[in-house]
Amino acid sequence: MFESTTLFFGNNPAESLVCSSRAEAELLAAIARTGLRGSVPVPDTEEKCRELLPKFEAHLTRARKRFAELAAERAGTEKMRQGIEDILWHWFVHGRPNSGPRPANPGRGVQNAGT
């Protein structure tokens, strides 16, 4: 049976999440479609969820468009362009991985304290 306020994730067996409203379910479904997993804060009322969904979708559309523009400016091949778009989208959704502290560059900029 399908409920308009229930989301199903995965299969064998599917996990279900019962939302407080259809608007909340639609917002969470849109968030899940980005690839984001785990707990996310959402507005506490149906009205706020309904208002946020089109803003969220517009934000995603603008980001995708900008990533395509950046990739087109910098990549020579379609495969490279798609790779750039994919990594920008991943960073947009999940955050850029922390590569650790950058080493000091002697002679340039501010030096680390104590050196």
C-alpha cells in the first residue's frame, strides 16, 4: 500500500519513513534525489515545507547550470566536462573533502605562529 506521507528507501527490504505531511515527504524526496543520505533538518510545518521545496529545487537548478558553465569553460572533452560537473555536484551536496592543513609556503603570506 502507498501513502502520500511515506517514503521508501532501498529494497530487500525497503526502509520506510513516515512524514508528518505530504509536503515534508516531497521535500525529503527531493533532498534524497540529490544523493544526500542521513538525517537532515527540515521545517517543522507543512506550510514551510511547501514554501521551501520550490526554492530548494531552484537552488539545485542554478547550481547545475553554473557547474555546466564552469566545466564547459575549462574542459576540452565531453568526458572531462562531465567529470568536472560530477565532482562539483558531489562537493555541492556532500561538501568538499578535507585534505588536511596546507603546508606553509615560505616567503609568501602569513607564516605559522612559532616558526
